[in-house]
Amino acid sequence: MPTPTKGPRLGGSPSHERLLLANLATALFRHGKITTTETKAKRLRPLAEQLITKAKRGDLHARRRVLTVVRDKDVVFALFDDIAPRYANRSGGYTRIIKTVPRKGDNAPMAIIELVEELAEAPAAPAKKAARKAAAQRDKVEALTREEEPPAATSTSAPVVEAEAETKDDDK
């Protein structure tokens, strides 16, 4: 838990700041990303990263230490079983802060803090791209086969043209 700063604090007293950061950490682990003010996001980042590092240890003592901050047992279960294994090969930098537009009501600077996803999910896009290329290739082949078929179709429409030509000759 970060030690309270001297001077102005988030929300007033040090105890209120600890509770505020604990609630923000719970929401971050539950949803994966949250929108909050820049100041709260900057204060939340070290706490969230410490909790993930403790969860990576995975022992009973680490679980009890995390439970002192995050009071929701379902979130702690998800943190230890889903989130921590995702960062097994990473030694830090589990969160990302993205600055967004100021809040409409009071023009407070806002930010999105989110858990960094592993690069294992990135190769899914090339698979979609390959599938799209294969579908486009099939469409080209179908279009070429359709172009070969029209000569048979024009033979049926040719007598109609001849019949129109005969009616024009009869009028003269």
C-alpha cells in the first residue's frame, strides 16, 4: 500500500485514500479497465502492480496480503487464477494509463487505466486477414467461372433479337 502523501490527499484523510485506492483496484481487476481522473490513475498504478506481483507468488500468505486490500473474494480469485498467470513472464508494467478528454462537468483531466494484455492475442488478426484473402480468392474464381458461362446464355437471348429484326422488316 503506498504511504499517504504530505499535503492534499485523494478524498481527505489517509484512511479514506486507502479505501478509495482499494475500491479502484477492485474495479480495475473486475473489469480490466476503468475511467477515472489522472491523479487517481497515477496513484492507483503502483498499488495495482504490487498486488499483481503478490498474486504471481500464488501462496497462501500472498493471498491473505491481497485480501487485506481487495475485500471481494471473487476478485481475488480472478486475480490469482486469471490475471497473475497472464503476466508470469513479465517482471512489471502490468498497467497502462491513457489520457482522455477532460470531464464535461468540471473539466477534470481524465484517464483510462487498464491491464496490459499479453501479445499472445495479437496473432489472431493475421488469421482473420488470411481468411479474408482466401474468401477474396474464392470470389475471384467464382467470377471467372461465371464469365465463362455467359456464351451459353447469349444463345438463348439471340432469337429474341432476330424476332425484333423481323418485325422491323415487316413494317417497311
